[in-house]
Amino acid sequence: MSQTRHRIRKPSRTSVFIGITALALGITATASAGISGRSHSAAGPVGATSAEALLAPCRISGAMGVQMSEGLPTAPGYSRSTGEVRALNLMIDFPDAKGEGTAADRLAEFFPQTSDWFRTSSYGRLTYRAEAPIKNWLRMPMPFAAYGIERGSAYEPGYRQLVEHIIKTSDAEVDFSRYDLINILVTPNAGPSALDTVLSVTFSGNGEAPMADGVPLANTSFVYSRQDDGSGTYRETGYRVLPHENGHVFGLPDLYTADGGGTVGHWDIMSEDWGANNDLLGWHKWKLGWLDSNQISCAGKSGVSDHVLSPLAVEGGTKLAFIPVSESAGYAVEVRTRAGNDEAVCKPGVLIYKVDSEVDTGRGPVTVSDSSGASGGCTRRSNVHAELSDAPFRPGETFTDEKSGISVSVVGELRNGSYQVRVTRP
Ligand SMILES: [Zn+2]
């Protein structure tokens, strides 16, 4: 059993971004956007409220050269993540991998769960409209093998050719300009099993993608095979690769590293999307516009400050305390409970993690602090990183960062389910 878990946790999806293309082609639009994103003064318009001004030190931002950063604000070019988001779904197959079952069945592996997942996680702020104007498999002109697609394949040349073929075969029936993002749901029999390697990938913020109906197909997720671990839960949890891939479309980086999910565990779908459902970190919800400024408590000044945080899964209230340690990094503090999308939480409490906007996607931009060291964790759910499952801090426990002199103590749990935390910083 543990061997199976190891095998399926290890494959990692790769996200390739305009950063790579821009560097290769000498295009600087995204890079310059990244530079302007560094300026804290850009956080709000002139005349911003004092609440916004208090948040300024907590809007950490990354340096240029980071392809996909945790920093605020998210670089331009990605799909918007609030309001009505229209997703075009195209189910494709190949002459050497003809569609298994119907295209409608393939679509139904991901919907309505994906739309529901975003509604729940965003507190209703993202209305995900999934459309599939072409009901049948869209047959590509070349065999799957001819595109040369492997795990980690770059956009050039295989994906560019595939996207060109997708446009060619569908454009008569699809108005691409109507959509914010595109999901290419590939027939599961094209390519290897997800138990062997995960091909699913997203190309986001890619303004150099082929054009159709006057727009580049800039934010496109490709989903392959089935993330079925054999535990019999595929129908409930197999869709979760799609919200993960769409997270990239909205500008979120990968939180797993080459070593797997050991830095964030099951506390964010950008870390682990196999197995039991889980939510996004509060930091990501702020980044996506699902939390208001008045739901963030910024501990930017020296001294002691108290913060009352309501569970992340419940709508309303203060969700996130943030303690900046530099212009580009800081500690986030939030309350995680078994509710909403967080169905596998086995130890509710205060989750504390470091966010570093200068660490790139897949390199560990977020690191969760484990309150209980090498305990082995509290979960036995398959595909949930066990060690960090009991990471949350309980009342009476204190997290300390010796280097920065910052400490976070959990004062207590209130009757309404909120937690009071005390931040001390030099
Ligand atoms: Zn990813």
C-alpha cells in the first residue's frame, strides 16, 4: 500500500508559463509586468483606505525572474478568478487512441464537481460556467504519439501543433472569444496511466499561443488519464486534477516539489490533488480575490498583537493573519477545520506556513510548519501526506522562528469556533 502511494504521489505535473517562452523569444512583456508588481505602492489606488494602507507590508511580492510567484498582485495574463468565469471544454481523441466511452462521459468525470469545488472554495465569488459546445470526441489529425507529448514537455513544438489542430477541427463550431479558459479533456487511453506518470499540464498566461476568433488560447489546461488510485473513490475525487490545473490558469504555482508533497501536504490543492478533497490555503484565497482586505489581519509592526481568526472553510470573518518578515516573504496563520472542501482534516487548529514570493513554482514557495515534528501524522487516508496532517497548532502551543524572532501562540478556541492567536515580533 505504501509503495502504491509513493508511486502515485511522486509523478508531478509541470506547468509551463509565458516566462519560459518570453525568455526564449526575447519578449519582455511579462517580465516588465513582474517588475512593476514588486512595488508595494501599487497595491491600491490613490486615496486607498487606511485599512488598505495597513495591509501594504503584507502584500509581499517577488523579484523578476520568478515564472509564477506567490506574490501580490498576480501578474497580468492569467484568467480572472472572480465573477462568472466561462470554461470551454473540448474532449479530444486520436486515430491511435479513439475515445473510450462517450465524450459526455469524459466531461461528467469533472463536472459538476469542479464548478462546485470552486463555488465552495471561493465562498460563491467564482461562478464557474462549464460549457461544451461540441458534444462528441474531437478527432485530432495525427496519432497521439506523433505529437511527442511526454511529462514535462514544453509548449514547442508538440503542444503548439496540438492546439493548432484543436482550433482547426473545432473553430467552425466554437467562438473562442467567449471563454476565459479552456480545458482539453483528453481520452484517458492516450498516453500512460496516471499511476505511471501524470501528463496533465497547464499553459497559462501564454500570450504567444495560437489565436482563434481574435484571441490567443493563453490559458489552457490539458487533462490526461485518470487519477484513480484503486481505492474505489475515483468517482468522488478523480476530478480534483482539474481544479489543480485551473489553479495555474488563475496564476497559482505548484506547491509540491521534486520530492513530493512534503512542504505543504494536503493543505492546498496545488500541493496534492490525489485522493480526499481539500481546500486552498488562505493566502491563495486572498491572491485570487476570494477574501476581502478586511478579512486579512496584517501583523506588520513590532510588538504583540492579538488576532481572532474564524475557520477558513466558513464564510465571513477574519481568515488570515500575515506576518511579513521581508518585502518578499512572511508567515501566514489560518484556522483549518473539517468543513467545506476540507474533508480530510484529522486535527483542526491553527495552520502556520511561510510564503516566499521569490521561490518559483515547484521549488517550494510555501512551507507548512509542523506542530508535532516527526509524529507520522493523524490520517490514514490514502494519498494524503500523513506527516503534515497533524501540523496545526492547538491552544497552548507556540510556533517560534528563532531567526526572525517571530512567535505565534494559540491563546484559545472561542465558543463560536474561532481561534485567538497572539503574534510577537521584534
Ligand atoms: Zn500543477
